[in-house]
Amino acid sequence: MANLSITPAAAQQIQHVLAERGQGLGLRVSVKPSGCSGYSYVLDFADEVGEEEIRFEAHGAQVFVAPDALEMLDGSEVDYVSEGLNRFFRFNNPNVKDECGCGESFTV
């Protein structure tokens, strides 16, 4: 069984964004071939659940993952961090072997 954890900070941000938006079930996370290292994370709103998507829930927030991305995301932690003036979702992914210099893509 695959595992994906959601920090309290990420859950709070997901809930905040969905409340501002006025709709949505949670955050949809997938990966796509991209960048200099191989793959990048793709984030979107989940307004409905895909037939084969896997749902992870913690701290009152939900994250949905497509089956084809599950192996690359297994064991990951979704966090929401502030670094200086920047705020963003960060994936602490134990499957990542290398990342590009700009942090936009990764290799598994």
C-alpha cells in the first residue's frame, strides 16, 4: 500500500485555497516528464475524483494522486513552507535521486 503524508501546514494551505476558491475537494498531485532532470510535480485542484485516483487525507485536507504517479510519490511528505518572501508546497520525496539546480525537476 502506498503512503503519502500531509503536514499540518500543507493541510491548512489546501483548506485555505479551497475556501477562497469556493469549491473543490482537495489538491491533485501528479508528475510529468519535464526539465533537465526528468520529472516535475504538477499541482491542480481536485473538483471531482478520478475513477482510479488514490486519496490521502490528513488534518482535514485531501490529496489525490493518479496511479501512474504513485510509485514516484510513494513515501513522500507534502509540506507548505515559507522561505523569505516565497511560499510554496514542498515535496519531501525519498525516491528522488537527483534534482536540477533550479529545483524545478527531479530524477527517480
